[in-house]
Amino acid sequence: MSDENQQSGPITSEEIFRSHEGGKLAVVSKSPLATRRDLSIAYTPGVAEVSRAVAADPAMARTHTWAGRLVAVVSDGSAVLGLGDIGPAASLPVMEGKAALFKTFADLDSIPIVLDTQDVDEIVATVKLLRPSFGAVNLEDISAPRCFEIEKRLIEELDIPVMHDDQHGTAVVVLAALLNAATLVGKDLAGLKVVIAGAGAAGIAITEILLAQGIDDVVLMDSRGIVSRERDDLNAIKAGYAARTNPRGQIGGPKDALEGADVFVGVSGGTVPEEYLTELAEDAIVFALANPDPEIMPEVAAKYASVVATGRSDFPNQINNVLAFPGIFRGALDAGARRITPVMKLEAARAIAAIAAADGLTAEHIVPSALDPRVAPAVAEAVAACARAEAAV
């Protein structure tokens, strides 16, 4: 689906700063406040009736405040885009943008919360204390490996959906793209040999969702090479994945990992020399997702792969988280889910893939446009249906 409304011409720095001046968000009242009667209904004395009702039945907060439809976008500014640890204040424009995407694509209100701490206990405690104010938590731009512990603890300790989008949003869209790419090249999904370059938040989550999908031959790489059982320099998280991946026991570096690989997924920010691509299997698939500079430029990857995707909007097949997270949270909140489960993520990926497939798959069209208005509703419907089915079991 083309971006019909995209304006031509280069984006200028002046245009960017002008659009951010004063921030990108505002609070707009849904209740009229033009008369004394309006004021008495929206505020005192009428509001006291609602407060008494919520005090008597806390579940009413979900239906009679915005908390049931409000997502907290929480960051400590430690891993922002490709900028790294730039701190909470500098991360706020990104969190505002995330909130704007929630509203535009899923009609969910959200509020950016940037925390001036990188202490896991403090972050978890702060979000727990703020819990009555919102109905879901989108963790954003928190560095690994702390992001894994923060997400795990908040999922366990809160009674609302929690998801670290840098992990799971990326993973969902990667799986959606891979479902269609494998179909296009005529390869069985379960038999794919997949190499994932980058063992941070996104790489670990992509590994997890591929394993959940039934793809067993996954080789994970970090900056020191293939994550294998033979290495004695792995942290606890990587050691756990060394035991669950790399079934052929490969060792070495990127060139060794790529030998015979059907799929390369780059989420590392590094580079892959062109000569290494000659090791790929026939009709290979390359997802070079580092931003702004892909691990392999598309025109180079296309010499050795039948399908190529990046994380950039100026190349075909953009793997963009906005295809996933608005609909996932909308579906979870619509169903009143307490968790975003692995099965919900699989269903979200299938919903995204189905939209592109319905339009007709080509090497340059394996995922919908990031601006496709069909995506978030389809994902929300799939996630909500899954949540209700899981609750019924």
C-alpha cells in the first residue's frame, strides 16, 4: 500500500524543530466546560459521586476514568534509538512520538514518563507506585540486560499488560515479514536456518519468537561471535540461549554463522562485509535492521538474497514497530487482558503478515506500509480474540 499522502522533498532541520517546539502532545478535555452546569458535572460537586463509586468498586476506574485506556510510555533514556544513553530529558521527544503513534493508529491515550534513574529496583518501584494512573505499560529505550529484568518483574508484580516494545514489537514484525518472505521464496518455515546478529533486547526477543513459531535452527551472535555452549564469557541470559539455540554446534564469527544460512537478521548496528554474503544459501532472506545504517546496504544484499528488508522508510520492506505495538496494546486493553502472552504476539505477527499477503507478495512487499490504516485494527482484533480464548481455558 503506497503512502499517498507523503510529501515530496527533503526534510529540513528547521521543519523538524518547528514541529517539536512546545512538544508534540496536549491534553484535550472530552467534557464540555462552557457553563456552570458543565463545571458542576465535570468537577465539583458532581465528580465526587464518581469518586465515591470508584472507592466502593475499584473496577469502575477502568470504565469511568481514562486509566483503562491509558498507556504509560516509560523510559530511562539509556538506549534511545541509535543515540545510546542520552538520559531521560533527551529521550522525552521520542516518548512523545511514541504516544502520538498510539493515538493515531490505535486511538489510545498515552503519557510519556521518563525516569531519572537507571536502578532496576527504583524503576520497578516507581512504575508500581504510579500503577493507579494507567492501564498498561510500554517500556521503551531501556538498555539490555536491565530491560529484561525490569520487564519480567513488572509483568509479575502488576495486574496490567506490560511490554518492552524494543524487544517484542521488533520481534513481532520480523516474524510477520519472515512468514511472507519464506512463502515468497518457497521455503518451509520450520526448516529455515536463521542467523541473528545482535544479542541485545531485540535479538533475544526475535530469537524467542522464532523458537515459539517452531523454527529450531537459530544461531545467535554477539560482538564476540556465535553464542555457543563452548564459550565461557557469556552472561546468564546468553548462556541460557546458548543451551536453546545453535543446534548444529557452530562456532566462530559471522562468516562461519552465515555458511548455508537461509535468513540473516541484523539488529546489532555492526557491519557485514560483502564477501561474507557469498556463504548464504540460495534464495536467502536478509533483514538488515540497524538504523540509520543497515548492517548491509539493500543494493548490496540484493546481489545475494532474494528478499531484503531494512528498518528504514526510504527502502522497501520497512520493519517498523508501529505495525505491531499500537494494535497489540489496543487488543489487550479491549479484552481486559492482564498479560501480553507469547501466543498473542504470534497472532499479531500473523495478522500483519496476512494484510501484506492479501495485497499480493513481491520481493519488495512482504509487510504492509507503516501508515496502512488496516494494520492496527487487524492486530487488535487478533490479540483480543487470543486473549479471550486464553482466558476461557
